[in-house]
Amino acid sequence: MSKQAVFTMKLEPELRADFMAEAAAAHRPASQVLRELMREYVRQQRQQREAREYEAFLRSKVEVARSSMRAGHGRSNEDVEAEFATRRADAEREG
């Protein structure tokens, strides 16, 4: 991956010194450690956003289903179970 962007940031001198010392102790360039930290942060944020979007999608589906039931367009659990019991029995006879 091409490294063409420069990222400048302000931080406390103690934090910088501690970070640089730990990177050196791990025999790794500080820039490499920062890139890995940034990638992990981006991955986590995307994962959290996707989870929120999926939860919103599910809530929307549930609300549509509840509205349908309130409008009288739904079927009872007993009706669904009876229909699929019949379907299973038909499939067993055919199989």
C-alpha cells in the first residue's frame, strides 16, 4: 500500500515518549504501530456501524409485521403450525 499522506497530531510529550519507547522495545517503527492502531479503529467503527444498521433494519421489519398484525393481515401461530404440519405430512407421503 502506498504511503502518500502525512498525519500530524498534537499530544502530550510524556505520551509520545512512552509510545516511542514501547515501539522501540517491540522493535517496530512507531508509524507501523500507529497504522495498525488506525486500521483496527476503522474496523471496529465499521463493525459497530453495521451492527447498528442491522438492528435498525430488524426493528423496521418487526414494526412492519406488528402493523400488519394490527391491520388484521397476519395469521395466528396455530394456523401456521397447522399448515406446515399438513405440508410435512404431504411431503412424507410423497417421499
